[in-house]
Amino acid sequence: MADRFDLESLMRSVKTVTGDRAWSTATARLSAMVAEHAGTPDAAAAFDLYYAHWRRVPATDPRHPAFAGYLLQLVPLMRQSGPCCTYEQAKELAAAARTVRDPHWQAVITGVLALVVLQDSTATLTDPRLLEKVVKDLDSASRLLPAGDDATTATATAIGIGRAVARAEHARLRGGEAELDAAIEELTAARQGLADRPDDQAYLTCHIACLRAGRAHLGMDEDAMARYVREQEIALARVPRRHPGRDSAESWLAIDRIKLRNLIAERTGEPWPGPRPRRGAHERPDPADRYALVRAAVEVLGGAAYDEDQEAMAKAIGLFREALAQCGEGDEHWVRCATQLATAHLMQSGLIPWEPKPLSHLSRAGRQIIAHIDQAISLLRRARRAAEGPAHPLWISIGRLLADALRSRSMMLPQIRGARLRKESREVGLAALSGLAWSVILQSGTSHAMEAGNKAMEEHCLDIARWCIADGELDGAVRALDSGRALLLHAAQVSATVPSMLNQLGQDELAEEWRAAGPVPLEPEPGRLGGLAPMAALRATAGPDVRLRRRVLEVLAASPYRSRLLSPPTPAEIAGSLRTLGVDALIYLVPAGEIALPMRLGRTEPGAALIVGADGAPRSVELPHLHLDAPELTAYQAAGSAGWDPRRRGSGDPRRDAGPVTAPQSGVTLQAAEALDRLCGWAWRSVLAPLAGEFRGSDGFSGAQSGESRIPCVVLVPLGALGAVPWHAAWRAEGPGRRYALEELQVSYAPSARMLCEVAGRTPADVGASGSPALVIGNPTGDLRYAGEEAEAIHRVFYPDGTYLDADTADATATSARLADLRGGVLHLACHARVDPGERHSAYLDLAAGSRLTAEQLTEGTARRCEPGLVCLAACWSNVSSRGYDEAYSLATAFLAAGAHTVLGSLWPVPDEATSLLMYMTHHYLRRETLPPGQALRRAQLWMLDPRRRTPPEMPARLAVRARYIRPDNLAGWAGFTHQGW
């Protein structure tokens, strides 16, 4: 009879079946083999027998380390029949086994320990930092492996897969899209090592496709999501029924189908024609397996929501409850399960037929709804306490759910009794928004930061702001609105100043580590997010990785810098910046919208102008006609936003020439010009008329203008699609002509109050002073004749001592090198600009020799921290956001984030004749009349509106001739340019 304690013999028997496999369809057979060898009821009991035996063997016995190593290698099989081997026991066994000084053995033991820890979901969920240790240990194991034989190759494959799985799980639990991308690539590479094991290869293919589907869902890429669902379906058909990962793969697919269905329904309002979400297709999961219970609950939940099936929803709630009962309150799995259970309760409350009317909450349906909402509130309050703060990936989701639930519950109470819950809902919702900044700053690079911002649900900011406005809590409304604005620019500002902040805190070593990591490299991007190729493009090969970013954020968040990192400025801080800048008010333009709540409750809130004055006292002006579906705005968007909208994929070539054009009115169709004209008429009626009335006749304005009567100076922050509107060009009929908003207001723009305060903190630059440095770039691609004439004239007349670069000299390298010498000076760019929405290089200037200067180089790359006093972007689309309206991420704002004091940019393809004159006159008022840049642009635009305009004596003849043919009513010629900054 074989010796039951001869584990070396048992390991040989196991390997004859597995062939050193990472997974095997023979797992159940192997588990039974272990139990049979040990003479125990099951394999889990075998561990207790062998561990007790090993503890009795003297440490001096030569068999002691080998036995420990074999036992540790058998743990994954033993766990198939039940929990066994704690983390402490695994570490103890590994420490003893490592006393054997064989490199391959050392690698195997290090790798197996890491995989045993990875397999212990309870340990990793309780302390996600263990996953970082797993990754490091598997790296060490990989380095220990000697080169050579098949056994080494198999071990290396297993280690590579384990490392990638650990990285993916760490990214899921702690955040970090770059880490998840790296894990996906590692798994893809490791899959090649499973060519001789097609079952396991098919299972791994399911896992990879599931991870990629999650990335596509995050980016709301419906086509990619559908592609990865199909990949899972094909791969799953090759995974045998007896494979231990089959149930997990089926659950992944079911959940991804639900996600895809939701994406399609959100876009079309129609159900997905694919396979319906399953409800109860599985047999009842093992009641002792909390993970299986949660997977089954999620599947049932998706089907119940699809069919609006209360009975199925109740089943999902029951499954979540069973799983939650097996979790220790406060650990990671409990937090996630409690959040899912609360979500199910809120969804169930929305399925119960109920009509809100006086005392209807006392009806049977009303009592049921209240019971579900109250249970959700209780669970979410506890989950929020356990999550602790914005570092938790679920902080925003938990806060949003709890805020919505509290708001809904308050609507079922009398006004006075509901006030306490409304107050709590606002406080919870506002506190959750700090997670927005955390999740974006954590990411490595702009693309990942953008996805994190989407994931964080910026729409929640608008909902909370509307609650605050409705409740008269305007300070909270300001905080909510700015929390979701321009987060990519905020992250760029934080990243650039991290070393100095760390040095101030005495964290010199950490500061040096950040500096040594360097900027994120800007790799070429071959295609859209979601395919195989873009994963390589999104991978950061340098720059601070997510683990370093997390360490730095934890240090800064525990310091006085926490508020600067995670919270927008207060109204008092905004007011201080307004006084510094000589501005009367910062004005958020908030469109009307419906606030959706559980129970299908909700109401439409009117549009509003939220005004923060230089006195720090916010006030709100109702704007009942400010709707995103206003006919004038939708017609303008349909016409292509004065020519062509780079955000509308499928409506034209996104890489079309967007530079200054050569025919008088080309680049703007008649239809688009008419739509623009009507849009600006609506802009007056809906917004500027009531706003002008707010400021008309007021005294004590901050921004007095030299040489002319005092007019109010305001900075606008338009939300959503309102960012495409040239509000300064709003007009009303006056006599036989028109009067424009810029005749009554000095209008500037800002991506956010954060950015406004950042710019106000910079030392002002006197760009009108004689001798200030200047760099003028004209027609670097050689195909923009009039742009070259414009730039040459500006250089010769206004900046003769500055530098002029053209098609022979203005490549990206030379331009970037000279930016560092422009501190406080002028940069004028007359060239092509392009916008590629959502791509790695989303907005860029075309320069000489086929080179580019991208927005991402300015915010995260080697060109960041240039500090010109004025950047004049005489190029098309240069102030159009390439990453969503509320991100306000454009070439113009990228220069602002990189350190510029003032930036002038355009909203559409501007006509060349008008552009050349407008730019020349802007520099004329800047240099000859020493007006600040914003006022200089305004005066130049007023000059364009004047049919009796006079040309300055210095204006070159070729430009002066064109001035005769400029029509004042041609909005496309002058209204596209905007001012930001000082």
C-alpha cells in the first residue's frame, strides 16, 4: 500500500494527468485523487491531515522543506472540495520550502504562493494590497526561472497568467485603467503558451474578451462591446461542460449581454434583438458559495429589469441576501454585495405600480415602495461608511445611489419632514463627487483619465446641482457643477505640480521617484478604443504608473493639499480670483433637464444661470427657454456647427482639413450660416437678455476698460452642448440693425472655476509691452497662402524682434523647443488644426515636415509647462472640445493648462479673409492701444461689426483691401473666436 504521506509520489501522479497545466478539465478527478491518497473524505480534509503531519516533522529533518513545497503545490486542488489553507499557513509552508536552494524550485514555490493568495478571494477582498504583493512575487518567480525545458515553459506560462489575473483584479478593486490594459495584453501573450491545451485556451479567451468588453462598456463603444460578446460566445462553445471555469465564463457572457442590451436601449430606446438575458437558466447555485450566489443574482437581476418582472427581482434580492450573510460586514466583498443588493431594492421599488398623490404612500403599494427604499438606504449608509472615502472605486456609485434614494424618500414625506432627508441627500451627493477627481488623477494618461471621468458619471454633478438650485443651496450647486468640469485639465495641473507638493511635505524620495518616471509617452494610435491594436497604443511604457500615482495620492490626500486635489474652489475663492482678474462674475449656464429618480419619480427643472459675483455671493437666474433640445440648437448641430462637427462620427471625415480656407465664405455652408444666425438670436432670447438685465445699471464693476465707458465683464462656463454656442455673438434686433451681446458685455469663457482660479494665481504677463518675446508661426504646411500673409504681417508690424517660423523651420521639435523661451510672451499660430474625437491624439496642430503639436503633449507630455502670456490660435476648431463638452479639452484649454495666461481660439472653420483681419486688429489693439488680450479681441470684433471701419495706417495693403468686403452680418467671420484667461 502506498505511503499516504509520500507527497512526492502524489505530485508525480498528478503531473501525469495535468502535464504542468495552469487549468485542467481533470480538476475534479485530481481532487478525488488527493483525497484517495490521503484516505480522507475530501481533498480539503487532506490538507488538515498533511499540515498537521508537517508541523510534527522536525525542521531539521531533510524531508521538512520538500514536504512543505509539495503540500503548497497541492493546495489549489485541495480547495476544489472546500476552503482550506489560510494565508498565514501558505506563507509558513512557502518559507520552509524556500530553504531548498534550487532556482526552479524557488520559482515554483514563489509562484505557487502568489497563486494560492490570488485564489483566496476572501483575503484579497479584505486587503486588496495583497494583490500588489502577488504581482511582485510573480515577477520575482519569473526572474528565478532558469532558461530551458518544457517544465520551465509551462511554469512560466502559469506565472504569466497568474500575474496578469492579479493585475486585472487589482485594477478592478482599486481603479487604474492602464493597469487593466496591461493585464489584458499580458493575458493575450500568455494565451499563446496554451496552444497544446485548447480547453484552457478557450477559457482564457473568454476571460480576455470579458475584460475587453468591460473596457468597451466603459468607453460606451457599442460596436466593440458587441464584438467582444460574440468572441465570448464563440470561445465558450469550445469550453467543455466539465471545465472548472465553465460556470464563470457563462456568467461573464450573460452579464456582458445585459450591459450591451443596456447600451443599445440607451441609444435607441428599443430592446436588443440578441439572446434575452437568462432568468434561472442555471440550476440553483451552491448556497455556500457566495461568489456563485452573486453571479446568479446579477444574471437574474438583468433579466428581471429587462422584463420588468417583480417576481424575478425578488429572487435576485434573495440571492444577494444569501451572499451578503456570508460576508464579514465592512470587507470589500460585503461592500460590493451590499451595494448590489441596495440597487436591486431600488429597482424593485421602481417596478411597483404606484401613483404619487396625497396619502398614496400609505397605500399597500406605497408601503412596499417605502420598505424597499428604506432597506436600500440602510445598506448604502453602511456601505458608505465601510468605503471610507474617494479612494474606494465604489465611492461615487454608492454616494449616487444613496443620494437618489434619500431624495426619493423625501418626496414621500411632508415638506418639513422631508427637509432633513433632502439635506442629507445633497451632502451625500456632494461628498461623492470628490471621487471624480480622485479617479481621474489616478489614471496614467489622458485617454484613461477620460474613461474614468465617464465611469464616474459626471451627469450626477448636474443632478446634484439642480437639487441644490431647487433647494436654494447655491454654494452646493457651484461645488456640484465644477466637480464635473474639465477634470482632464485638472489632472494635468495636479500631475505637473506633484513633485513640488511632495517636496513641501518633506516627501523628497517620493518626489524624485515621480520625476524619474517622466511624462507619459505619446505613442501613435492606430485605431479606436475597443480593438486589439489600440490596447498597445493606450499602454503607458513610462510615466508614473497607477501604483505610484496611488501612493502619491494617498500622501497628498492626507495633507493640506487634499482640498486642492479633490474639491473645487468655494464661491469665496472664486470671488477672490474674479477680483484679481478684474471680472464681475463667473456664470454657469445650466440647461433645463429632468432629474430621474427611483420609483419613476422625477421632474424637469428649468434652465438657470448660476452667478458667482466678485462679492462671493452666488445667485440664480431662471432661464426657462434654455433647453438642449431647443429647435435653434438642434438645427445648428444638424447643420454641422457652422460647417462640420468633429464630434459627430459618421457625418464626415474626422480628419478633414480644418485650416483657414482660401475662398471668401468657404468652410461654412449657407444652411450652416443660417442655422448659426438663428442660434445666436435664440442665445439672446434664452440667456443674454436676462443676463444683461442683471448687470445693466449696476455699479462697482471690477473690470474697467481704458479708453471707453465701463461695461460689465463676465466669464461664462456653458454646460454640455451649450459649450458650442458663441454666446458673445447673441443678438437682438434694434431699429434697422442688430445689437450684439459683446456690445453690452465683455464676455470671456472658462473650462471651470478651478482653471479660472489657477490662471488667476499666475503672475500677470504684460504682452503689450515693448520687447516681450514673441514666436509667430505662419503657414507651416505650405498650403495656406493667406494664413502665411497674416502671420508675416503680424510679425513684421508688431513683433519685429520676435521669431518667425514657416514651412522650412516650423516643425514640432523646433516649436516645442522655443515654447520654453516664451515666458510671458506671445505665441501666434496661423496653421491647420485638426480634431479627432476620442483618439489618443485628439486635437493637434499640423506643423512643418508632417509633424504635430498635440493637446496631449501640452497637458501630459514633454511640451507641458510652457508659460506664454498670450497664445493666439488662428486655426479652426482650436477651442472645440475633443473629449466631450464638459471636459472642455481643446487645443486652447490645453495651452491654458500648460501655463499660458490667455488663449484665443475658434469654434469652427473660420473664413481666411475675415480671420486674417480679425487677428491683425487684435494684435493692433493689444500692441498699439495696450489693451488686455480679452478686450483687444472684443475691440477687434466690434471693428469687424462696424460698416464704417477704418484700417490702421500700418496695415499692409493686401489686408486693407480685404477690409472693404467684410460683411458685418457674417457671424462666421468673427464670432467663432473666444477668449480665455487674463
